[in-house]
Amino acid sequence: MNRFRWLVAFVSLAFAGAILAADGAPMPDPSVGLRVGLDAEGKVQSLEPAATGGSSELNAAAAEFARKLSFSPARKDGVAAPSEFTLYLTLAMEPRAGGQFALRLVGACNGPGITELAPIRVPDSLPMSQRGGLLLVGTDLQADGRVVADSVKVVKAELSSPSTFVEARYLEAIRAALKKSRFLPETVAGQPVAAHVEMVFQLGGRPSPRDEEDRPLPGQPSAAARIPASSDMPAWHAAAMVPGIDLPQVQFNASLPAK
């Protein structure tokens, strides 16, 4: 069977899913966010935990994986430039002989950081039979980390019961949350960059039957999510809105060895 894709972001200086949800369940796999400084050659120059509360052992393991990754450097007017961004790593616990476990990197993406995310309030008026879905939402992010509220739009929706009414109510709830949220933009050549960001939100349950091989996203019990194997939605993506600026990109290699 196909496995769903999963990535991780950080919310409110703590662990949470990059596929953002209004409800969820406890998550077993560890996740780490790192603030990364990259030079013009695409080499890592600095690594710091992007959130407080994580264990030093987990942060150290994540940093070791991060140093093995390849990055395409940022570019300004066609010339490679230093940059800073948030790197999101998803780690899986793999069983080993003797009851031991090893960490494997199973997901990596980069983009703006999330320093504060307001709760998403799903309207109580929605019938339970119509709840459940994934929304790929795009929004413009200013250089100061604020969301341009009227730019929040649905790029794609996968709902349990397709409905323009339900989709509109979900969008209203997401827009209200993002209006009160704050991001940490990526920087290029020392300057924060306004960007168009796309992210996946799951609200009110799954839009498709549960796959027995599906695995939950890591995160807090209040911010967990799943994405079905049928979905081709990117979980986290950012593109510069400044002419002449190309943001850095992580080149994820799923074959990196276990820690």
C-alpha cells in the first residue's frame, strides 16, 4: 500500500505538525526545527534549535542529519547569496536488535519559521457528517512576519463531503487564525524576504478512509494531522515575492543512514 507524505513545522515555539490541524491525537515520532544559516556556496554555517523544550540529544541528532543534507543557495539578482531559514526535520524511530532504537531522517523541508499560530476555530454550526478535509492554503507573508489577511485563499481542497459552503467556513477559520499568527521570514543577504507561502491544513478529520499503513505526523496532541496517500498537496512551500530573489532549497535524500 502507499504511504502518505508527511513533513513537520514548528508552532508557538514548540513542536507541531506542518500539516496543521484543528484537532488531533498524541504523536509518537520526534520532530525538530532548526534555524539554519547558509553561505553563498550552500554550506551550513550555523545551526540553532528553532524552538525551546526539545531535548539536547534530539537537537544534536537533528543537527547531525542537517549537516549531511545538500542545499541550493539563495540567489539575489542571479548571484548566490548567504541566507537564513528554518529547516524542518521529521525523524522516525526504527527498531534495532536488543530492544534498541535508531533515528532515521524521513522528511525535510525549509521555509519561514512559525513563532506564533493562533488556534483554528472550526464553526460549531457545521454538521458532523460534513466535517473532514484537507485545504492547501496560500497566503502572502510580509517581511515583518505578518500575514496579509486578504491574500489567504484556497489553492486546493479535498473534503469528505465536497461543499463550497464547508470549504468557505474552513477558509474563514484559517484566515482568522493566520491573521493573529506570526512567522519568521527567511533572509537573503541579511534582509528578510516577503514570500508567498502555501501550507496544508487538516480540519475535522480525514477526507478519505484510513489506510492501515498510514502513520501520524509528529507533534503536540493539539496539533496533529495526517495526509492520505491520494493527496499530492505540498505540505510546506515558500516562494519569494521580491523580484530577483530566489530562496534556498533543501535537497532531501531519503537514503541518509540512521543515527
